[in-house]
Amino acid sequence: MKNTVVQATIGSTGRPLWPVIGNFLIRHAMVVVMLLIMAFFAYRSVRFATPDNLLTILIAAAPFALIALGQTLVILTGGIDLSVGSVIAVSAMAAAWSAKNIGDSPAVPLLVAILVGLAAGAVNGFVVSRLNVPPFIATLGMLTLASGLAYAIGNGAPINGLPDNFGDFANTKIFGLTVPVVLMLVAILFFAFLMKRTSYGMRVYAIGGNRLAAEIAGVRSRLVLFSVYAISGLLAGISGLMLSSRVITGAPNLGQGYELDAIAAVVIGGASLMGGRGTIWGTAIGLLLIQTLNNGLDILLVPSYWQNVIKGFIIVAAVGVDVWASKRQR
């Protein structure tokens, strides 16, 4: 009997199994947390684990995922982008205005949203990389500016009466998935490859780890910093079109508060706000955790104010678990 217990704890390789299992759980702590949350909601409601509801979570996560991915690049350099919520709004309003006044082609609003978002991100990147303005201040200024422009485009009111094809971008399906969901999956795979397998990703991590050392090694830090903010703005512009196309209207308050959720997703995913540490896959786990919380609490009819309390507690707890897990790994 004693030999049987020893074999169960040692395993075929001669190493104890429990430390191996414990280390595996520590390395994937956030995945375990998300699975526990999903199991709880599935236990409390049969509606949660249905294919239709899981697809609903993905649809809700799609525009949020794009800005979280852009925020990941910015945070990896040691910066922050507070303007993405307002860039979503101004891009959505500009796209809606173009759809109503320029032409019926669905390509026009997409091009306008991309250009507006890219322009806002480029301004952020220029101010941060060339003028050496702290990212918090630079993007806070863009937050205010873009928010004001969003209201100015519609003269303080939403833009309604848009052509029906304005909703094609958000509602067209490819292989049973809507275009935003497909774009989200492609974007996650693309940026995961970019940051893990290319020299550009190495430069981003290097700047976040030690900018001076990176510059001594030959990294053009100003160009890299400019690019991450431009990418963040570009993704926010596409996200704005996603959200406005879903409801076929332009709203000047669209995307309000999204910047905080995006930062939370990145931090929950294990990124350091000091820069140099974090992954795209971690951000994907973080954003899915937040969207799962939103969906599950709505299904359980939890009042919105209690939802904020619960989400805040779980976000802090999740980050605490990740910090503890990182210390254990080191």
C-alpha cells in the first residue's frame, strides 16, 4: 500500500507530481481564474454555457479587443494611452457623417474611421516621442480634444438616418462568425506573432525594459514609440466603426470608459505598467475575463452598481494572484 502511494506522488519520471502540478497552475493562474468564473456562471444559469451566449461574448469582446491589443503595445514600452475611448467616439462620428453625406459605399466609412484613428494616434506618438511629453499628459490631452471633436461633428447630437449598408461591417458573417469577431481573432494571432517572432517586438520589449540601453544597442526608440501610439489609434478607429455599425448610428459618447477596461485587461493579463513585461495572449485572457464577467452578471440580473463592485474586486484579486504567481515563479 505504501509503495502505491509513493508511485502516485512520484510518477514515472521519478519527480514528485504535486510540485509539477502546482507550478503548472501558477504559470497559468489567470486561465484557472477565468475557468473558475465560467464554471460558476454555468452552474448558476443554464443560459451561460450555450453556444449562442458564447458567441455573444465574442461579439461584445471584438471592439474591446482591438483597443486592448493597441494598449498592450503602448504599455510594453512603459507608456499609457488614455485617449482610445474618445478616439473611438470621434472615429465613429466621422464614419457616420461620411456614410450620410459622402456616398453609399461601405468602404468610405471604413477608410474614414481608419484615417481618423491613425491621425489621432500619430499625434499622440509625435507628442510623446518627439516632444518628450509624458504619455499620461499627452494622451489625456487627446482624450479631451477627441471627445470635443466627436460632439462637434454631430453638433452635440448623435448622427441618425444612416444607410442600411452602414451596418454591414458589424453584421456580415464569415464562416458563421461576424466580421468583428473574425477581425479580433486575426488581430490576436497577428500581434502575438509580431511581438514574439519579429525584431519589432523585441525592440518594443527592449524600450520598455530599459530605453537608454535599447538606444545604445541601436534601437530607434523614437520611431518605435511613434509606431505603437499610431497602431493604438488605428485600432481604436476600427473599433469605433465596429460599435457604430452594430447600432447603425453615430454617438458622440461611444467608447466612454473603454480606456479603463482596456488597461485593466492588459494588467490582468500580466503586463507591468512599468513596461517590458506582458504578452498578447495574456491580454486576450484578460479581456475575455472582463467580458465573461459582464455577460454572466447580466444574465444573473445583478444590478449595475453591484456589477462594478464585483468587477473591481475580481480585477484587483486577479492581479494579486498574478503578482503572487510571478513571485513564485521567480
